[in-house]
Amino acid sequence: MTNLEETLPREILRTNRSGAYHCTTIVDCNTRKYHGLLVVPLPELDNENHVLLSALDETVIQHGAEFNLGVHQFRGYNFSPKGHKYIREFYCDKVPTAVYRVGGVVLKKEKLFEHNENRILIRYTLLDAHSDTVLRLQPYLAFRSANRFTHENTHASREYHIVENGIKTRMYHGYPELFMQLSKENEFVFRPDWYRGFEYFKELERGYDFNEDLYVPGYFEFPIKKGETVVFSAGVSEVKTKGLKRTFTIEVNDRTPRDNFYNCLKNAAHQFHNKIDGHHYILAGYPWFKCRARDMFIALPGLTLALQETSEFESAMTTAQEAIRSFMRGEPFKLQIHEIEHPDVLLWAVWAIQQYAKYVSREEAWKKYGALLIEIMDFLRYNRHYNFFVHSNGLVHINGKEKAETWMNSSVKGVPVIPRTGYVVEINALWYNALMFTADLSKEFGKADYSRKLESIASNAGKSFLKTFLNEHGYLFDFVDGNVPDWSVRPNQIFAAAFDYSPLDAKQKKSVVDIVTKELLTPKGIRSLSPKSFGYNPNYSGPQRERDYAYHQGTAWPWLAGFYFEAYLKVFRMSGLSFVERHMVDYEDEMSLHCIGSLPELFDGDPPFKGRGAVSFAMNVAEILRTMKIVNEFE
């Protein structure tokens, strides 16, 4: 904990299922503009998250000597104060907990983000002290969008009002008031000032602006005795301070300990649920992603069904059904689900329902989602989608030259880095799988005529799939534009081997799995491009333009590994089980790195496979959880 090179890359994330979160490093030194003690969505202002309380410094005072436990980075990679040197223990199995030792003073600090409330709670316990001790808490306020910075200005309000055991303040009109309160009486010393020159090196790495100023209204000060506990609360509503200790205890007891791989992923999975105004969304990741339709459908089975949380799947699908029907009918779109117009999204929705049928009940799947399945398949097969065209050979053709339409969606100046256009391999694998799944379900529940129509299209599509994508080297072209195939070895072919319904036979599936194993498999996921293919660029670093060019050109993605493991087990059955289990250990190792207890967005494609991008990514967590369920079923 005293080595910043070890601690600053490690982050913690806590959320409350309504979009608000707390995120910082394990030594409480912010390294991103997205970091903060209290970050909340403010729909009345815009569609972004806003950092209200950036940080809170603790100072231990004994015999007039002050020891500041905080740590911040300022200009020139200078850190001040250097409170991390006092940390003697850190653990976060239930809540992030640090134990500081300053001379004879031993202070424990525990942080907790309340469920269903936009409020951070911090509990301080004085474990040991040999003389009178005073604790001072100094808040750093930002009141800004998480995508921007704040700087010293004359428009910020210095006004504050006394509330029960604390204050409320608001820097700018339009923002909610921030209530900072404690569980015991204290003295608030009004000493307004701007602290200048904070630097966030993660933003510097990403090629963005990286410095800001923060406003400090003053500080709270109170004596604390050996064995005494005091709780600090910061939220957008006032609380009864007598109940803070009890609330903290109840919330801690409600947490699932992060004491093993499964529980870490389970906690991470719960963080992506976002319930607002009666709707249930799945956030694509933290700290900057919103709800994206493709990510939502791919992640949903792993985040819910793999955890035996069927009701959560059904709740999210209720919102998703509304969004899907609004899109297909061309109605004004009010729900906060983005990118639902992409041509593969509805097919991923069918795949998600397919997992529900597999793990819950085919009868329940038809009862709840049968009508939706038919609506989706009719919408697609009759070419009502603006960029989904079923040709006479049964295959789906899309236009991806002007706009990135698949999950490989990086663009530079509006131009797709990878113009995947024409017949795209995973879209057609999804199409065949959706046709056969819906046909089988329709036949089973009394719609034989409709089933035969879909089977006829699938039969045609299956034959055309082999002629179009399978090449003499035994792998699948990534896309075929006219008569021009893309020979790049990419991971999208693995879906054809992983899906329950595939035009590939057993030998062809093995050939695809073998080439992916040989050229794309890494300890941290499946590469987006083979090192042997032109344009291989495995390091996701540098300014935005450089990162966009590398995003899908060799970086490794854990969520793709979920489908790879599924395909591997379908090919090798029980003999492949030990292989998959050995590779799962590589993801368990990540639980103490990057964002503690979760998986980042992607990894560099070459050693040492450094984690990059968003600190916690829904599809990655979901697919590793789904893989664990598949492995358990085999065992």
C-alpha cells in the first residue's frame, strides 16, 4: 500500500443500481476525471454522470501535530500529502477498508455506497490511541460532469447552510444540494478556498486534458475516543444522523463477501443493473458507458441466469421488449437504450431468449417471449430493417462502409476502421441460429406451418453460409463484400462454432476452434485480429486516434473467450474440461488487479496483457460467469 506504482493502477468501484457510483484507487488518490466519492446521474441537467464530492481528506491531530491521511497528485507528478505511507492494512471483501497507523493512533476507515440511495457512507473507528485525538475531515467539491473538469471561477457559490450535524451546499444553480453530515456533533469551520493543479495521469495516458482545480468549503472537526465509531454521510438528501451507524451496519451485512472468484463476479454483475423510473437497464460498463442494446442482450444471460436470478432477466427483458417493439414500429424512442438500430442487435435479443429457454424453461420462453420472437423474425425476413437484407441465397447482407454497424465499431473521423460490409460472418451465424431456434420452438408449441417457413430459409442460408465463408484453410472469412472475401483471421468465426444451431458440421467446428486456439487465444481473452494478419496492432494506448486504430486490431476481449470456451467444450466435450478450467484461472488472477473484483473492458493482445479501457465491463463479467455455469454443468 505504500508503493504508489502498485496501488494507483488498482481501482475500486461501488454502485447503487440507479447509475450513481463511487470509484477511485485503493489509496483514495483519484487518477481519472471519472473518479469521485459521489458521482450521480442528473437527468434534469443532461445524460451524463456528475462528480459532486471528489475526495475527502482525513487529518489526525494529537498534541497540536497534524497528520494528513489523504493523497493527491499535483503538477509534475508530485504527490501531496502522502497519507498512503500510514496505511498498514487494506482489504475489501465486503467493503473497502484501510487501517492507518500514525504513531500510537490506529484508525480504521470503511467505505460503503448505499443501495438505492445516492449516498456514500464512511465509517471511522479509532482502534487505539494513547492521548486525546481529534479527527478533521476536509471535502473537495467538483460539481461537474464526469466528462469535463472544473477550474477556479467566480461563479461557484460559497453559500452553505447548517443541517443536523453537518452542512448542505451547492456550487452551481441547477445542481442538487450536497448534504454532508456526521453521526456525532462536530464543528464545521468555514474556510473556503480553491486547491489548484490536481492531475489525473490516466487522462494524460489517454491523450486528454488532465488537470483541474477543486473547491474546499472548509472542514469538519471533532474529538474521537479509543473504540469510538463515527460515520460520515454525503448524499443528495438529508438524513437523520442518529440512524447512520445502524444504516451502515445493515448495509454491510447485506453485502456478499468478495471472498472467492464467483462472489467477486457476482458482485460485479449486480453493479451493471440500472433501475430508473420503472425501467430496468443493463449498463455496458463503468465509469463512462451507458446502456447499449447489443451489450445488454449479450450480457443479460450471464449477469442473471448464470446466477439463478431469473426474475432479473425477466425484468430487464420487459424493458427491452418495449424498446424493441418501439424500434420495429418506428415509434418515437424514449427509453435509455442506445444503438438498438444496429443490424445484429435483434438477433442477439433472440439469442438471449434462447438462453432463457435453455436454463429456465422452453415453455416459459414461448409463453413470455414467443410473440416477440415471431415479430422479430418477420421484421427481419421481410427486410423491414433499414440495414438488414435477406438475399435469395438466404444470407443477410448489410452496408458497413459508411458507418460501423457491428460490434467492431471503432471509427476515425466518422470512417470505420474496419469497414465490415456485405455478408458478415457473425451476423449470418446469428441469423441461422435465430431461424432454427424460433422454428423449433414454434413447432413445439403448435405453429408447424410457421416453423416450416423458417426452416426453409435456414436450409438455404446454411448451404450458402458454407459456400460463402468456409475457405480452403479451414477457417471462416470475416466478411465477404461481393466476391471479395476478407482473409483476416478474426474471432467472429467462433460464434458459428459456439451457437446451438450452426451450419458447420463437427469437423468444420473443430477446424475453426483450432485456428482460433492457434492464432487468437491469449490468457486474457480472444484477440480481435491474428498477429499474422495485416494491420495487427495489439496495444490499446495513447491518444484517442491511436486507440481507435488499435481497438479491434489485435486487442484481447474476455467476453469472446466465453463463446470460445463454449465452442471448445462442444468440440472436445469432457476431454476439453481441464483445458477450460486452466484458462479460467487467468481471469481469477485479475480479481486483485485493475478494478478489484471485476474485469476491465479489454487487454493488450501481447504480453504482459495489460488491462485497458473501462474499469469494469458487463459483457466480460457476464461471459465468464456463463462459462462457469457451463463448466459446472459438465462437471
